[in-house]
Amino acid sequence: MDSNHKVNFGVFLPQAGLSFEQLVERAALAERLGYHSLWLVDHLWSPRAREIDHLECLAALCGLAARTARLRLGSLVLCNSFRNPALLAKMLSTIEHISGGRLEVGIGAGWLAEEHLGYGYEFPKIGTRLKQLEESLQILKAMFTEPRVSFNGRFYTLSDAVNNPKPIQKPHPPITVGGSGEKVMLRLVARYADRWNCPAGYRSFDQKLEALRTHCARVGRDFNSLEISEQVLVCVAQTEPEVERSWQVAQALKPFSFTAMKGTPAQLVELIRERHAKGVTLFTILFSDFGQPPSLELFAKQVMPAFA
């Protein structure tokens, strides 16, 4: 992977417990501070506290698209099971136009069984969900680019489906596939994605990257044409004692804490350089205080300039 590409920083902001106006305020701050993107989660309730308020992902992105001007907007990651892929393509294209061409499409196979069953969705075994995801990726790309789409798959069928207007970004908004299963998921990344987002909590990033490189070779994909992003928990503070006090709370955020970065701004610059050297060019950051303004500002003003 060519690690000379520009490093970008996105804010991963699970919307659990946040009102829409609070989301807008956080997005406006991220935009003003120069973050690349803001990413919501696609859950129907919060996995950690299902009774609290939790806005639906695509509807919230639609609202944010109308209330921001430069910030790119995405999802880590859309649950494939929740929406018919043809309808999803239509919804995403609409958000793309509302945003003026700032949409990031993040999608995965889904993982929370209770959520699926609670909302009346089937929750088949992971092998089936991955096959469904592969068909959906084919449909999304076709709906984004082709005049009419017919598709006869095992799980989805389309007949002369039309998706107009087409996305502003060409050939389509960047498609990020999130997941780290080495046998199947990374093969789907190699075949269909513009970007791989490595989820937090992995055991060996180097092993995942090598598996992805192997899949790229097998499907005839230039490995360097694939952008690498990482979902990472960041605990930042001005002094080391402050970092350690924050980390006492943040380390309970498992599995995010297993692959977290913590430190003062200067220490984080060095940690990010190490991961950039491995090929990561977009960091989708879950701040340990869930993106409170002081952390957003400290990171933007004292870490990001080192990578401008």
C-alpha cells in the first residue's frame, strides 16, 4: 500500500442519546475544524442501552446533508439486512444530491441478532448474510451507474429498475465495506469496495492486510487502488495525567479499547504515523468522550496539522 497518500480524519459519532440538533451542532463543529467526514451508525437501537433515543441513520444523514456544506457524510456501516438494495441505492442517491456530492457509502453484513429479530428481520447465519451482502454490492453499483438494472440473484430480483438522478460523484459515491473476516469479507472488499474500513478490536492488522492483499491478487485488483481506513478509539488530552484519567473510563469501551490510541497530541502524532506507514490513510475516530467539543478541538488543532 502506498502510504504517501494524504491522511484524513473522520469523526465516528454513534448517534445514541443525541438529539438531531445536537448532531447538527457536532457536525458543524467538525466541519469548521477541518475534519474530512462524519460517520453515523446504522442501528435501530443502541447496543449498549436500547432504551435511550437513537435516530435512524439514513434519515439523520439526510438532515445533516441539508445542514452542512463541506463535511463528507457516511455510515459505519449500513446493515445490509435492513433495506432492499435497490431501494437503498435510491435513498443514497437522494442523500448524495441533497449533500451536493458529499456522500460516503459504508455497508456491512450486520451483526446484532436481537436487533434484527426485534424488528422482524430474519437473522441467518453469517455465510448467508455475506452472500446477501455480495448481491447487494452488485446491485448498488449497477443502480448507481446503469440506465436500467435487471438482476436475478438468489436473494434479490430486479426487473428494469431505474435509479434517477444518478449520483453526482462519478462513477458513484465511494463504497466502504466494513468488516475483517479473512476468508469471505475481505474477498468482497477486494472485489467491490473503494475503501476497506478495518473495525476496531482486531488481533493483527498486518495479518488482515496481508489477507486483503492476497484476495486482491486473486481477483485481479490493484491493491494500491484500494484505500485503507481504520475505525479507532482515540483518548486525547493535553497532559499525560489527564490522558490516564480519561483512559480509566475509556478502556471499558470494548472491543474499541483493544486497538485504541491514547496520548497527548504529540504522542498521538507518532502513533498515527506508525499506522499510516502500514497504509491507513483515513482514520474514522471514536473519541473516548464520544466527540465532545474539547476533544474535537484539541485533536484538530494540535494533531491534524502534522498531517496537513
